[in-house]
Amino acid sequence: MEEVLRVTPVVGLPQFNGWSHVWELNLDLQTKLVVCLALEGDNATNIGRDVIELIAQLPPRSAQGLYQALKEAIALCENQQKSLSVSAGIFHHHQTVLASYQSSIVLKRGAKVGTIVQSENELRIIEGKFDLDDVFVFSTQNGRQFISQISLNFERGYDSDGVITAIVPALHSLTDSSTAALAFVAVTQEEPMAESPVPTMEIDLQSNDDQESLAISLSAGQSSSKVNQELSQTTTLAQAQAAADDSGITIGQPLSSSKKQYFLHRKNILDTTLRGFAVAITIGRRLGQTGVQTATQIIQSFSSKTYLGAPPSKKMIRLAILAVVIVLFLALLGWFFWARNKQLEAAALAIAQPFRAQLAQLATVATVDPIPARLMATDLMAAVTMAQQQAEESGEKKTAAELSIILTEVKTVYDNISGRDELTELPIFYDLRLVSSDFIASQATLVGNQAMFLDSEKKTVIILNLDTKQVFATSVDSLESVRAVSPFQDLSAVLLANGLYQLPFNVDAQPVEVKEVGDSNREATLIANFGSYVYVFNPEKRNIYRYVKSGGQYSDPVGWLLDPLGVPFTSVVSWSIDGDIWLGTDSGQILKFTTGKAADFNAQGLEDPLFSPLQVVTREELNTIYILEPAKKRLVVLTKTGQFLREIKSSSLGAATTILINTDGTKAYVVSGSTVFELAV
């Protein structure tokens, strides 16, 4: 019978800047590659995947091939400014090639234990032979601290499983175990018998790419080759998941893995329970026999003093024996429930561990970029909820309780990064009635730090300095009607009336006609500017017309839309221009047009979609779009690619008609009638 290699990995918990992994690859039926590695540095997980993929592309089969593969892996990490620690070995027909870079490899042969290869900043390769019952221990640089303990336990006579059981708690108790990894490679020949009484041993492992912990159960009767096959399949599945997920974030896989853990631990608990009963019966029988003899001696000793040598009655002997048996039974029953409770706790913690690891990763990502963190949190909540329901249906109360704690923590993180705020009343920035007692703002615009508010009915304009709150009013009663206003150059606004008019922000200033009334602007409803261009939106003519200001003169209008078919002219209620044109409709649509044609834009991440009239505001220097939806009493902030950033709800927004955004996009001024509210965005 040929030798069998049993590879048992022990790895730490991953972090954003640390990742370790043990990987084995069957090169053919008689050749196996084992790699134990760790990376340190930001985004270490993704680079670690690249290293595994690099080695897997041309799997080494010789000393030269292993040397070349590891040199390329080291170069890849150095280019990415990551610290790599790796030890590896090729095993084939009692021949082995071992490699070490900032790591070490220990060999146990018989009663002797020693380091056979170790390196710091150079790659070292050795070749040799291995024998039956040899145990190789591969370690990363951070895993070296456990070598002395491992060697001592081997010298004390521990087998591999015993050494691993002793080392796992110590490794996982490290403050940062992310770069600590060990691989135990045991050379065996005979597979364990199906009736072997060897108890189930659970070892926490870290899968290669999705950063979840797996509990691989080595039960009695399970062959080493079968375990190796399962580990190989796990690695293959994880690699496929990593190749499909460019973001490096895996949420879907842990549920499947947790289900496997769940049934494995259920089996372990059942096995332990049956063994406990068997042991209890054996011990009870033996202790009962001993108890009979002891009880008889005690009764005889006691009776000789009381009854002057009269022999104890059979009834008293039976009662004493019964009392001893009851005490022993109660003690064994108490031990059984204590052991079962500990087993259930261990099972609950093992099932919850992958979710704990993902929760830690979520907290790290949330501090860097909340948008992908929201998606991670949503997927993680769904996975934990499903696992919790399965545990409750199966009666695993401890597992369900542990998962409930994790679910609460995930929800707390999600609430902190959700971007959704509920405010009762917004703070009042300015009351325009202080200037004019019956003033009602129908239009507003902002130039620098100067805000202009227009009462179309009374044809009154109020200019307010947002920094100093200095204010003055002027009249535009020379105009027949004013339909819209827009900021313009040199602290002035351009007004859409019967033609186009420019109004400087000066006391007693009067509007000056800059373009006479014509077909392009006669039925226009909206006006806006961008640079030296002035645009008007004309639903009657089904086009957007552009004027160019040059030397104080305005050019003839030019139709800007090249494809007007995609514009719902009768539904557009607001717009904003930053080089592209953004339209807000009365049905909650946001439409984007570039160089006269419709461009793709979709709002993403909104729990409650937009559906009612919108006020849309953005500028060239801003990276965001601000959407006021009075019907839902909210202000929504999106990126210009459509990603949801923030939502603010308040009853003060229910009657709002206009929003103004300051220069750096940190404050919004919401206009509602005669009141101007201030809101941090």
C-alpha cells in the first residue's frame, strides 16, 4: 500500500491588512504540492489570491520549477509593496523538494524533531527523502513562535492530532493572528478503521479566498485520502468564487459552508452523546461492583460497633448499594449534561465564526467606502438570518442565540453606514418676511455666497449674503412676468420673462434685456447657464436652445438636442447643467443627456424609489447630485454614477420648492415659502 499524505492546516483569522492560507494541490495521482503562506499589507487578501493563481498556472513539479514559481510570487508581492512569507513542498514517491522564504520547516522523524530548512530574506531550496510516519510542519514567519511548543509536544509523545489540538487555541488567542499559519503534513500508510474509537476532532481552518473559517471534522472511519479530497474540493470552489468576484468580497459562500459545519457539529454532538452513555454505563457497572464491596465493608465496620458483631442485614446492604449507585448515576448524568452543553457551545461558536470574520471585514470596509459596505451588510444580514432560522428549526438554541447576537451587531453597523437620517424640524436659517412681510419665494438661485429669491406675483427680489446675512430688496415690476431664474456671471442672475434679462445683485438695480423675445424662448419654462452659455427649455418647440454670450452680446439660439425623442417635454419640472444636462420629471425620473443625446443613468441603492416631482441640483465642481422630493419629505444625495449616498427626511421638506447648494457642497439651503432652512449634507 502506498503512502498517504494527510495535510492539516491551522491558520489565523483574516484582517484587511493580513491574510494567511494553507493550500494543497494534487499535481497527479502520486504527486502533491503543499504551500503555506502569509501576506501583510493593505488588501492582502486579493494579492494572496493572485499569488495562488500565479503558482497554479504553471504548477511546479521539480526543484527548479518550485524555485521559479516562488521567485515570481515574491516579485509580485514586492511590486505590490506586500510582505510575503512562504514555505512549500513537493512530495512524490518518497522524494521531496522543500522551499522556504522568511519561514521555516520542521521535521519529526521517530523521536527526533528538528528544523530542516529556514530562511530570512532569501529563498532556500533543499531536496531529500521522506519516510513513513514522518511529520513535516510548515510555518510562516509569524507562525514560528509556536515551533518550540510544537517540538516540545512531539518530544513528549504527542501525535499530530494532539499537537494540533494544543496549538489551535494559542494561535487564535493572538491579538492579530492574520499572518500566522501552520501546515502539518503527516505521512501515513494505513487508513483508520471504521470502528475506531478515536473521538472526533475539530480544527478551525481558514479557506483560501472567501476568508471564512471551516470546521473540518476528522471522524472515526474517515480516511485521510477522503479528507484530502474534501479539502482539495473546498479550495477549488473557493478559487472559482474568487475568480468570479472582482471586488474581493464574498458573502454568498459562508452560508453554504456554515450549513456544512452545522451538520458536522450535529454529528459530533450525537457521537459524543453515544460515547458518553457507553462510558457512563461501563463506569457505572465497575463503580457499582466496587461500591457493593465498599458499602459492605462500611456497613460491617459500623455494625460491629453497634450490634456487637451482628452481621448486617441484606436489606441494609441493598439500600447502601442503591444509594451509591444513585449518587454515581446523578454524578454521571451531571457530567453528561455539562459535556453536552460544552459541545453545543463549541458547535455554536464554530458555526458563528465565519460570520464573525465577515463582520470584522465589514467594519474595516465601512471605514473606507460605505457604498460596498452597505451591500456587504445586506448580504451578511440575509445569510445570518437564514442560518439562524435553520438553527431554530433544528432546536439548536445556543447556535440561534449566538447568531442573533451577530445579526444585531451587523444591523448596528448597517444603521451607521446606511446614510438615512430622520430629522423632526430643520433649523431656520433666515425668515424672508423680515425684509418683506408678505414675501413668498417662487424662484431662487445662488451665485457664490449670494442667494437671490424671487416673488413672481409681487415682482420683488431679495438678495441675501449667506455668510454675513446682509440683505436688500429690489423690484422687477418692469417685467410683465418672470417664469424662471438662473445664476450668471459677475454676481448677477438671468431671468426668463418675455425674452431674457440680466439682473445685477445691486440695490435698486433694474433688469436689462439681453435677448429679445422670440420663438426659442417665448414658450420656454426653464433657464440655466453653464460657463458662457445660457440654455432654455422649450416644451412647445420640443428642444433645448443654447445662447452664447460674447463681448456682452448673445448669439442666435441653436437647438442643442440631437435626439429629442427621449425627452418627456411635458413632464420635466426641473433641470441642472454641469456640462451634461440633468432633467427631473413629475414622475420621479432623473434623465441625463450628453452632447445632445440621452445617456445611461440609474439611481441605485434606494430602498424607497423616487416617484413624484423632483428638484435636481448639481454643478460642474460637485461629484454629487442633490434631489429634493417634497412629496416624500426627503432630500436624496447620489453620486453622478447613480450610487446612493444619503437620504434626509424631515417634515420641513414637505412644502419646500427649491434647494440651493453652497460652493463646496456641504450645505443645502431649502426654500419653503418665506422660510430658508439650513441643512448639512
